Amino acid sequence: MPGADVTVVQVDVVGQRVAEVIYRDARGRVDSALVYPDEAERLEVVESGARLPLDADPGLFRLVSEAQRLRWAYLFDPYLAATTSLLEPLPHQITAVYGEMLPRQPLR
């Protein structure tokens, strides 16, 4: 973009001397442009993004990822309470709780 800063998302080589550059502008719109060798000489890197350090505690990462998994698990497993407990519910108990009691709101 002439006169504007963009973030380069991806660069694909199209031919021997042409590259397709996919970029995001300041408003967040994604677009692409073909860049030829004479145009590439006029491009400049304004600021390179800093890489995130990968020196965090792996145990803490696992704890957070497990918390997120449990946070959204009910969307995928309707019997979440039964599957995450240390008890082994019998089939008639699951039918009684999930089939009869929970649909009756409010519970008495």
C-alpha cells in the first residue's frame, strides 16, 4: 500500500520473479498484491514483530489448558458431571438424574 504501513500475513511465490503478498491494513482488512522485483526494492521493513518467549512453566501451561478444556467441556459432553467424577454411576442412576430430574426445573 503506497504511503501506508501493513502487516504481511503470507508471501507466496507465483512465478520465477513474482510474489503474491497477502497483507492486513491498519483497519484489519485483508488484501493481496502481486509484487515484482522492481517494486520489491522500494519496500522496507518498518518494524519487525517481536517473538514471544517460550520459557514459561510447562506445568502451569498444562494447568491452564486443562482449565479451559473443562470450562468448555459441557458443550460436548452432556454427562460431564458423571464422566469427571471418581464414581462409576450405574445406568439406572444416569437415567434417573439426566432423564427425569434435571428436565424438571426447579428441582424440589
